[in-house]
Amino acid sequence: MLFTYSFEKLDAWKLSRKVASEIYIATKKFPSDEKYGLVQQIRRGVLSISSNLAEGSGRQTRKDQCHFYTMAYSSLLEVLNQLIFALDQNWITEDDYKAIRIQIAKLSYMINSLRKSLS
């Protein structure tokens, strides 16, 4: 049996993986000339959410943990901004945007709860 790390038990980390998968699917529909532009940027941003949650869970002090959870939250807002831009450009549908936005709202609440639990 494999060892389970503490971040793997975080509901926020689990949801961040789901959001990342949805973003990867949505960005496949972006124009090919955005492959090395917004597609890469939004994918890096969405992966940094789960990465910062994982890294924060491994930190020894509450201050360090809170810092990484704050970085995860900031990345989440960056991804939301990029999704709004993609919607403005008609690169994603309104339905795809709304579905991802609902997940982002849930994840935002979870990350903020983690941050508040440390302060």
C-alpha cells in the first residue's frame, strides 16, 4: 500500500485537481495560435494551485503554510481572470465558463477556510 501524504487528504487539493482537468479540457478548444500563449499560462496557473496546496501542507510553521495557501488562492484568481478573457474572446462557451466558475467559487471558499484556520 502506498503512503498517503497530508495534502492528498485536503478537499481543496482534490477539487483543485478536478478544476485543472476541466481547464485542460476547455483549453484544448482554444485557437492553435494560443497554444504557446494563454493556453500555457492558464495551464501553469491552474497547476500551481494544487502545487501550492501540496507544498503548504508540508511546511512546518503556520505562517509558511498560510503563505502557500495564499499563493494557491492568488493563482486561482489569476486563472479566473484568464477564463473571463477567454470567454470575452469566445474561446470557451458560456456553459463551460459557468461550470468551471462554480468549481472555482467552491475552491476559493475551501482555500480561504484553510487560510483562516491558520490565523
